[in-house]
Amino acid sequence: MELAANITLAALVQQVLVGLSRTTILFIVASGLSLVLGVLRIPNVAHGSLYMLGAFLTYTVATLFGQSTLGFWLALIVAPLVVALLSFIAERGLFCHLYEREHMMLLLFTFAFSLVIGDLVKLVWGSDYRSLVAPVFLQGSFSISGFPFPRYNLFLLVIGPLVAAGLWFLTNKTKIGKIARAAAVDREMVGAIGINVSWVFAAVFVIGCYLAGLGGALVAPTQNITQGMDHAIIIEAFLIVIIGGLGNIWGALLGALIFGLTDSIGILLWPQFAIVFPYVAVVTVLLIRPQGLLKSTW
Amino acid sequence: MFNALFDVKTTITGMILLALLLLLPQFLPRFYVYLFALIFAIALLATSLNLVLGFGGMYQFHHAVFYGFGAYAFALFVTKSGLPLWIGYVIAPFCSAALGLALGLITVRLHQLYFGMLQISLGSLVWAITYRWYSFTGGDDGIHGIPLPDLVGSSTGAYYFNLIVAATCLLLTYMIVNSPFGRIFQGIRDNPERCQAVGVNVQKQQLTGQVLAAFFAGVAGTLFVTVEGSVFPDLMFWTLSLEILIMCLLGGWFIFLGPALGAAIIISLRTFAGIYTEYWTLILGIVLMLLIFFLPEGVLGLFLKKADPAAKREG
């Protein structure tokens, strides 16, 4: 146990930036989870597995094109779409029959789904880890007062707000977004005025899972793509959704910020137990506001 | 008191079953003796979860943390303290109960899904610390070659020890379920608002249930160490918690012995499927999906319903 004694301002700024790019990934994954949880009331444990699947698919598509710049962009588009397609099939084939069940059953069912995806990934890609390089113009880093900051992280910092804006537009300005928000509050009433709630649910589920795939695709060049990356992210994503308020997109953003920043600053303060910091933050938030920071749709 | 708890038929069936289990090691190969000893530990674990899940209606999503904590408490006591080994068996469950109290104090203020999610997060924190703290817990390697008392050192010794401890704890759990506390607990499951209205302190009862369940999970943890002689962080990983949930679901969580049966089925399936394929979780996933679709009341639930059509599920 050794606490870092003298932390320079530049190191702090660097860590905050790293934390913010981590926040982007966390936000994208958690917002998808929050959407599904808020509208469909499904605590989707398989969300992390879809994230992992997204990362592996990104690797495969990019590698088909020799990990070139074109391959990367193509993979970034194709991989989340494949994840979305798979989730569409799962929703229409399996989940849509189970909406009336209690949360415990839904949770266990999504767990079963995650077990199946996890083993299928193992079956297709084997148990070795994979790594993917970022496209040339996003490689390397620039320096902040002598500390290197990877270009790819800057790219993530641009993507994050774009996704947030897109989600805001989708939920507030489009018809399906408005119907989905209404269905989150009272699905019977929405059904009673003649809207096919089932298909709205399918759409929301697919969008949520797309975000998991997108998160996986974006994270692929920054870390080893491994079996087990699903287990790590899903717990974090659930925590973020809970401290933000179930079903609230902005809550997911706030939660991701808290989680990402406490994590990265924790690495600076106490590297071995950095993981403790975000959890302490989560517990503190929940002790003060058990229902989450922002208004939940529940 | 026993007369009130069991009718004659149940008592005789139980006695015959116990006698059979006591005789088994005389006939079985060593591997099966080991497998049964493991099943006793996990059956107790699943039953302890069901105490709060099936009878308390609490969303206990991270029960494995109490199990792993008990196993680690035992392992650390035995390897670090230098005191007589048997004391570890007494101390470890109380350590789990203390953790149950500490986590429960924070979590019981929340409801249902929030309760479960916060429990997963706090449990994951315990897991993460165990996973990282190399100098004390052995990190991701865990602790191996834990010295055990001579009496349970052999596989037959471990079998008898686990059988007797697990049977005693199951009996205690059964008595708890049928005690005044157990009745109130089931009342809370069926209608928390009404219980609150008639003056039951719901959160206090739930906290008590949590501590009791954690205690028995801790006992199961020590039984696991007795069989395997090692501990590792996976014992408190959240996926194990969901596996225990599956055991309860598979056996039937409104029936007292359902989870124990579920544990026996899952452990046997995993052991034998593991011989033929490395894709055991794929099989488990598919079995679970089928179960949720076609058999939501569990194997024993279905069996009892077939045997007695008048019997309806409580709650």
C-alpha cells in the first residue's frame, strides 16, 4: 500500500482526460442498458456479452481488410449492426414472450442468453485474446506538458457527445422515442390507444443492444479483446445505471462521469486498489439518494 | 417440537435417506465420494440462498460473496493464525454473518431490483479487493493446500463431515422457516405493505434473514474448503451467484428441499458434461432458457404437482 505522494497538475489533467475517454465507453454501454431497463424493464445481463461480441466482430471485420483505416471504419459500422441484428432475432424469438414475467426470471433468462453468447464467442474465436490497432491517423499521442495523451482517446471524447446528442434526439424528437417514453411509464395505456407496443419494445431493445455493440467496437483498439471482458463491463454498467436513475439517459451520462473519473483519479492515488474508488463513490451516492441521482422512469 | 415440524411420513423418508447417505461411501468409488461431499456443500449454499429468496422474497443477487467470504475467512484463519484448526469452522460462518450484517445495513433500505443491484455492486467490491490484495489473500491465485484437521483429511472423512454439518444446517434452516420469524418472513414476501401496517419492522426482519442466510452460506464455504482444500476469488464472483439462483429455480424455490435438489442436478451435470465438452456454460444456458419457458416452478415443483394436483404454489 503506497499512496502517491506528489501528484503534478499535468498528471492530474492527463488522468482526467483518460477518465473522460473511459467515460465515453461506459456511457455508450450504460445508456443502452438503461434504455432497455427503463422501457422494457429487462435487467439485461447479456448486455456485457453483446459488448464483447461487438469487440470481437470489430476485430474480425477490420482484420479482413488487413486492419487498414478503411477496415476500421467499416468494422465500426458493421459490427454493432450485426449485434443489433442478433438482438433483434433474440427479441422476436425469445424475449417478447417473457415480458409479463417477474424481474428475477427476466434477469436469469438474460443470464442464460449471456452464457450462450459467451460460449459461442469462445467457439468462434477461441480462448486467445485478440488485439486491434487503431487507424494510422488515430495512432500515437500528443503531449500535455510532457505527458503523452493518446490520439484515439481524443477521438472517443468526440464520439461520446455525438452519441449523447443522437440519443437525446431519438428519445425526445422522434415519434418512436416519444412512444417508447410513454410505454416506459404506462405500457397498457399506450397499447390501448392502438399502438403496437410489442414492436416499439423490439425497436428499443435493438437500439439498446446496438449501443452495447458500438461500445465494444469503440473499445476494441484500446485494450486486449478477451473472454471475460463482458463480466467486467456489465457490473460497471449496472452501477452507472443505478446511480444515474433507472431508464434516465442523462443519469447514465452522469453515472458514467462519476465512475470514469473516480476510477482514473483512483489510479493516480492508489494504483493497487484503484477499483475501490468508483465503488465507494457509488455507495456514497446510493446512501444519500437510494433512487439514483436523476429521475427514474420506474 | 419435532412432532410439530414433521409428520411421520416425512420423518421416515428423511431417516431412510440419511441412512442411505451414511452407507454410500462403503460402496462408491472415491470420485463419487468426493462429488457427493461437494454436492452437500453446494446444496447447503443453495438452501441458504433460498431462505431469503424463496421464503423472504428478497432479490438476493449476490449470495456467493458470503460463501466465498466464509471460505476465505476459514482459509486465512487456518493458514495465518496458528490456532487449532477446528476453531476456523466456528469463526468463518460468523465472519460471513458479520459481512451479511454490514452489507445488509446498507442494502435493505432499498427495494427489489435496487436491493439486488446494490448487493451485486457491494459484493463485487469485496471480490475486487480479494482479487487484488496479493499479500493477504493470494490475489487471483487464491490459497492452495490449506491444512485440514486429520479427521476430515481423507475423502471419506470429508464426506461424513460435510453430510453431518449440511444435514444439521438444513434442519436448522427448516426450523427457522417454520419458526414465528419464518412465518413473518413469508408474510413479508407475500405482502410487505400489509406487514408494515400491522406493525412488523420489515427492514429489521429482512436484515435478520440476510444475516442468517449469510451465516449458512459461510458454513457452506468452510465445507467447500474441506472438500477442495483451496480457495480462489471465483468463489465470490457474481456469476456464481446467478448459478446458485439457477439451482434454486431448477429445483423449485417454493419447496424447502428444491434448491438442494437443483444443486445436486447442476453439480452432477457440470461434472459429467465437463468430461465430454468444454462448452458447459452453453449447455447450462440452453437448459436455463428451456427451464424458464417450460418449467418455471422447478423440477420438484412439477413433481409435487403431478403427485398432488390439489397442491398449489404458495404466494
